Amino acid sequence: MPEQEESGLINTTGTEGTVLEILYQFHYNWANLLSIIIPLILGLAFLFYIKMADIKKGVKGYAFLKWFCGIIGCFCIFIAICSSVLGIKDYIEKRSALANNHVNVVEGYVENYHPQPLEGHDTERFEINGVSFEYSNFVTTNGYNTPACYGGVITENGQHLLIKYVTASDGSNTILFIQKIE
């Protein structure tokens, strides 16, 4: 029977009496909204500037400035729309793969663990039974990307984990589920 812990994680007893603790479950990464909000705000600011620039019609170069701000504003809004559509599509595909069990599963011990340093733009990476994983909090993705230095759950070699993941066309693996096996 599942037990509810103070942390909110649910433990269940697996085969042969092992305790399974869910460390990460796939969810929408709200940090992805920054890639939508920032270009949207910039685009609206450029378009708003056009409206405000109407006051200064006599300024030399006004027509070029108005044209330039319009192009940049529309481009920023286009980027925001593309980012939102692609982000939602990626989320739905991964959620569907996990729900329909169209994921890869690996169980074993963390090996070749390389932590992401607190400063710099390195990645955190490790292997389990020859399957490589690499992630960074500097790259927003729908999937696990929290390094140990920012509170991530994978912290050292020797952790016994079960991981569900999907493999992208470039060969990179995105973690969708992590369970600790004790």
C-alpha cells in the first residue's frame, strides 16, 4: 500500500520488498514561458513606440524609424508565437509518450556522474547501464533538467534509479520520470 511522506512523494513497495520513491514526474516547465513572454513584450514595445512616435512626425528619419520598429515588433511577436506553439507541441508529445508507455526505461546505478558547476555553462551528465543523459538548467526543456547544485535529485555515482526517457532524433535523451530504488 502506498505511503504518503511529508515531502509529498509517494513510496510504494516494489518486488522483493524494495522501496520505490518517485523523485521526478514529468510536468510542464513554466520556465519555457520566458521564451514566449520576452519576445512578446519586446514586440509590443516596438509596436507601441510606433504609436508614440506619431507625436514626433517632424523628426528626421521618422519614416525609417517607424518602418524599422514595425518590422522588429512583428518579428518579435512571430518568435513568441512560434515558441509557444513548438513548446506546447513538445509537451503534448512527451506527455502522450509517457501516458501511453511509449518511452524507454533504464534501471541501474548512476555511473560517470559529472555535476554541473554552480557557475559557468557546463552541463550535468551521467550514465546508467550505458545510456547517457545530459542536461542543464540553462537549457529550457520539457523534461528533467535540474542539476544537483540547484536542488536536483541526481547527486552522485551509485544512486540506484529507474528512469523513463525519450530519445530525440539527434540521439539526446530527455528524462520524463525518475524513481529511486532502495
